[in-house]
Amino acid sequence: MPDVICLGELLIDFISTNQDVSLADSAGFSKAPGGAPANVAAGISKLGLTAGFIGKIGDDPFGYYLKKVLDELHIDTKYLIIDKQYRTTLSFVALKADGLRDCMFYRNPGADMMLCEEEISQDYIAGSKIFHFGSISLGCEPVKTATRKAIDYAKSNNVIISYDPNLRMSLWADEEKAKREINEGFKLADIVKISEEEYEFITGCSSNEECAAYIIGQGAKFVVISLGREGCFYSNGVDEGYIPGYPVKAIETTGAGDAFVAAFLAGFLGRIGKDTLFDVDEEMIKILHYANAAGALATTKIGAIPSLPTWNEVLQLAEHK
């Protein structure tokens, strides 16, 4: 069984080949595989551990391309379902000079939205060590019920649950539903990674410390707030602090947060079974440094999955700062 199982969206990112323009003004796009939970699975695999992916793609050229990408990364695709009725989700992204993204999804509905609870295997999830999910699969049915079923299986089998809200407002019907559903995820997870750009909208908090305390108050045991080039803030409800980032020449930020999550979970796997699982000790601090390095490295290449680093690349940056 895979060490880490990720559930959610797998899609194609079409990234503008022009710098600092809107989608409407982009002259062309470069195709890249993506989707936050799939990116995490790919990151885990590229770091040398085993990952599985649960999701749905269309019976179309884009879907078969995505399956081929995951298969070539040695990700277990036993529960990647090909749907003959719905198309693979597509995303178009244009990058602005200020780092913000102009993004549009073709997903009305997309195959990833149509994952059903009967397509979730309890034995598969029970055999893993970490189950990871994001908020996009909480936004509509039937994938919401399927996600909750997978989480229930993870909880009942003492599998560590990881959650990254990964806010994409264009995929939600309205702001209040987004806040409500995303906040429900905090009650279900052991580990939460959230970015500084999204937490004020989601939580209503105005500082890293307040945000971490709020999420832990909802039920999480360890919270990491990614701060871009500044690094990250961490808290387990008792100990908290900042880990500095790594200076790199950033080209494109898509997938950086997923690279961070993958490296953190890869390091965290070595702690499972210990009584000090969520303690902030020397090992945990080192894991956070590696996660920062992975996130930084992912900004130096175009595309999410293509930019994900190996352990050797992470170690080279983290240990030769």
C-alpha cells in the first residue's frame, strides 16, 4: 500500500506563455499536469516515497495524458477512475508581475467533481499512513460525500489526515459556502497547511498566531502557514515559531505550496508511531526547513508537477544555504 494517499482534482493547467498579461491578452499557453492533491502525490513520489491517488478523469486525450504522467511517476493509480460521461477539468492561468494569478477553470461539471462514495475503498485507505485532501472536493456533490467517506475510513483506521484548503474562489458558488465548507475541513484534519494569502478570508483572523490558534481550536493538531519567500509559521498549540525561507530566482509559483506539503509529509512519515508525533523538536524543525526548500525550488520552473523537486535537490538547497 502507498505511504500517502491523496484524493481530489487532477487536471491540466494551461499556463500563459506571456509574462504579466491577462488571460484574454495571452497569445499562447503551455500545457502542464496539475491539481493540488495530485501535485502532492507527485511530490511524494519524486521525493522517493510511495503515493497513491484517488480521483476521476475524463475518457479523453487530456485524461489519458494525466494518467500517463502519474504512472510514469510510479504513483498508484488503481483508484484513478476514467469517466466516459464527463470531461477532464482544465485550468487556464496567466501570471501577473505582482505574483497574483488570473485563473479560469473549465469544469461544468468536470470529471473530478463526479467521484462517488461507492468508489472509495476502505481497505486501500486503511493500508496507508497519511491521507491528504483539499477543499475543492468539498465544494459539490457527489465528490463531497466521497471525500467525507474517505476521511471517515482514515479516522477509523488511525491514518493521519492532512488538509490544504487551497482556496480557489472561482470554483465556489458563493463566499459563505466557501467559508463554511473549508472551515469544516479543519475539524477533520490532524495536519493543516494554509497560506497567508488565504487565511484571512477563510478564518477571519488577522495574524499568523491568531490563525493557527483558531485552526487548532477547531481540532487540528499541527498547523503550518506558508509565507512565500519568507518561509513559514508553525504551531502545535503549545510551541510556535517561524522558519525562514530560501532565496531563489522565482519564475512561477504554481505548485509551490503543494511541493511544501509533499516535503513536509515525506519528512513526517518518519515520525509516525512516535509518542512525540506533533512535538516541535529538532527533527520537526528540520522537516519544516526541508519543506521550505521544496516550496522554493518549485518556483524555479514552469508548471506544478514538472517543477516538483527530488530529495537530492531539497537537501542541496537546505543544507548549503
